[in-house]
Amino acid sequence: MQDMSGKTALITGASRGIGADTARVFAQAGANVALVARSSDAVAALAEEIGPQAIALPCDVSSYVAVESAMNDTVRQFGGLDVLVGNAGVIEPISHLSDADPDAWGHAIDINLKGVFYGMRAALPFMLKAGGGTILTVSSGAAHGPVEAWSHYCASKAGAAMLTRCVDKENAGSGIRAMGLSPGTVATQMQREIKASGINPVSQLDWSDHIPADWPAKALLWMCSSDADDWIGQEISLRDPDIRTRVGLT
């Protein structure tokens, strides 16, 4: 396991699923973890579970002011920021373009795309001043191919994937390691929402087809190591058996 002792990671969408397991995995590796999510009760409970190396920061990532405040609180508490995990995302409202509610569609973009940008924008000044850092974005296969009734999700994930490439283009020479992780389908609450929609082939998958949430969490930890340096500026797919072997997943 990558040793993260003395390092600090801020994780968005940390109240459940991939985000919560990422917080646990990073903390087990020795990192301080800042837990960012809209659900104040959930992140508070997770911070209590992890212990003094965790802080709960209720935050709506669709607000830059809120994200910047959470970033400042993290640096004030732990003295710096080494890793940003842009994980917060929503799948609802699942609907065809012809029926989509414009405001709800736009709100998904605010979270899934603008929220990723806000995290990067707030983190970069601290990381650049410190001489480097790692920015990890949780992507999706939906970033690269259309899925029925997921126009908001596909568009936002495609945009977030390109943001990650832009961060690499602009800042790789300044010590910033930017990468994306496409985890595949994961056994989380989001998959329950997808299942309930019944609209597209993803909703028809059996629950046993989904990987556990700690797999992408362990992959994100591995991505902080030099072993992942060959993928800087790129997107890693957890569907790739060679990547699973490198991460140590079975």
C-alpha cells in the first residue's frame, strides 16, 4: 500500500460510495482526509469513524465560494494539500433529451462538471505554491460514448475528462500529476438509481456485475504512487485486467 503519512487529501462526494471508501483507504494509508459532501450528517459520521486525521466539511460543490472555503479550511487544519479527488457526481435526473427538465439538467452539469473545475481552481494555487500535487478525477465510460437518457451525465463526464487533460497540459511542468479514473460500474447508491430507471442496458445489469466501491478507492490510492506515472495526463480504466493487477485487485 502506498504510504501517505503526512499527506493530505481532499475528497469530494465523500458521504457515500466511492468517495467514502476512498477516504477510508487513504486514511488507512496514513493520509489526513478532508471529507467534502452536501450531507453534513454523513460526513460527520465518517469523520468520527476515521478519527482525528479526518475533518468533515459540508459543502455543495456547485458553489465555488463553498469549495474555496472547504479548501482553505483543509489547508488551515492540516497545513497543506497534496491530493484532490474530484469524485462528487449525480446521475439524476435520468431522462431522454426530449423530456429533460432544463433546470435539473443544468444542475447536474453544475455538480458533475463545474464542481470538478471548482475543485481544481481552488486547489491549484496551494499545490503550485508547494511545488506539486496530484489531481484525480473520477470519470466514466459515459465520458467517451453516448448512453440513452444520460445526456447530462455523458456531457458532464466528457467535460470533466477534458478538464483533467487541460490541467495536465497547463501544469505538468510545475509538478502537478493529473489523471482520470474510469471505474466501470460500481455497487453504490448511484447504481440503485440507475437500476430503478430501467431505461438503458446499464440498468439491466445484475448487481453481481458491479465491482465493490473499495476497488476504485484502492486504484485512486495507487494513482498517487510513482508506479502510476506512466498514466499522468491520461485516463485509467479499471476494466483493464492489467490495471487491476497493478493495483492489486482480484
